Amino acid sequence: MRKRKQLERFLEENLDSVYRFAYTYLRNKADAEDVVNDSVVKALKAVGRIKNEDSIKCWFYSIVANTALTTLKKNGRCIALEPEKIERGFTEDDYSRLNFESMINCLEENLKAVIVLKCCDDLTFAEIGRVLDISENTAKTRFYTGIKKLRREIE
């Protein structure tokens, strides 16, 4: 029961971050909401099996990542563009609509996930490694590779 309460508290405090993380994979509001909902259901069913209560954050983020990847595979990696994103494209000198989301969308999924977890959710490289099932060094490499690519895009 204690683990369930911790999970519920974590979800109450971090639902926006979890949604943002799912959205970086799917780039579709409805799909991201579905992934978060499915992940919450999966986590509530499996909360008794968690070994370390201190790692609920990493454990839950890995559920979200796996659920998002499953959704992408099921949907054939088709990404629907939202109408407000189609209505006006960027001109060469137009930076008024440039934001974090549009900047990271130029990155591959594996780089994007690491950058979002590090910059938005403030996870350590060790935690990112556990979430994405990669080594800590791989998480660092992907982070710095992504940052370099973002710098090039901005320049």
C-alpha cells in the first residue's frame, strides 16, 4: 500500500512532465494522453512488484517510454501534424515561433528522449540510462551529441 501511495503522489506532482516526455515521442496530443493513461494503468497494476521505492520515477518513465515506443510501432511511426502547426511554416529569418519543442523535433528519437529527460525532467545520466535501458555513458554521449546538433541548427 505504501508503494501505491508513493506512486500516486509522484503522479500528482509530475503528470505534466510525464505528458511532455510522452509527447516528445509521439508529437500528437491525443496519442501522448493515451500513452500516459495506459502507463498509469500499467504502473498501478504492477506497483507491488517494484523493488526499490526510491526509483519510482525511473521505473515509471521507463513504462512511459516503452508504451510510447509500442504505440509508435503499432501506428507505423506515422506522426499526424496538428492543424496549428501546418497553418504557417517557418521562413528563413522567422524565429518568432521557435521554441524548445520545434528545436528538438529535428533530432532523432534516441537523442530527443535523453535531452528531454535531462533538461525538462532534471534526471541524472544514471537515471536516464535506467529509464531508456542504456548505459550511463551512452546517455551522456547522446545528450552531448544532441546538444551539438541543436547548436548547429540554431546557428
